[in-house]
Amino acid sequence: MKKLASILVLLFLMTANAHALTGAELKKHLIEFNSSSGSLWGPYGVGYVLGVADLGNGLLFCTPSVTNKELTSIVLSYLFAHPDKLEKSADGLVVNALSAKWPCEKNQSRPSPRPTPKPSPKSESPF
């Protein structure tokens, strides 16, 4: 029981410090990743870019088949080119970078929204 309580306290402390990532922080993380410094923040920055890219692709921008390194290079180049925007939220800056490089064409097909799941029939089971 003590072990469970310790884990819960640790998880609470970790989430209590959560905040929005800024462009400056993302830039730092991507530079760390490219320098192969062994910092754990480098892969965090790459994962952040890939997560935003995955969510926005086909809706906010339309990337061709590219590597993860290409995606992060585009974003890092954008961050270097726009130092005045580094205090803004990193997710918006990733979207700006990728949509500037790969905007969706008006006639380009976009993924259709996911269908609303149908409610399952009621059953006698409590599960």
C-alpha cells in the first residue's frame, strides 16, 4: 500500500508541473537531439513534432511521404527563421512550419471525419 501511495504522489507531482511547451523550449530540445548529447529532452522534442504532425496532417497541412528527420528539420528551420515567435505555443509553431512548407491544395482529398460510433445494444452484463 505504501508503494502505491508513493507512486500516486510521484505521478501527481509530475503532472502538477505540466505546462504548454513554447517555441523556445522546442527549439532547444530539437537542437539537443541533433547534437546527440544523450539528453532525454531531445527525443521529447522530436516526439512532440511528430505528434502534432500526425494530428494535423490532411487537415491543417498535407505532408508528402517524408522521414521524421525531414519533419523535425523543417520545424527547426522555421524556429530559427522566426525568433520573434519563440515565446508562442510550440504546437501552433509546428503547424505554421508544416503548413508553410506543405499547404493542402483546394482539390486535395482530405481524410473524412471518423463516423460516430453507434451505441451498443443493452445487455444484461454489468461489463
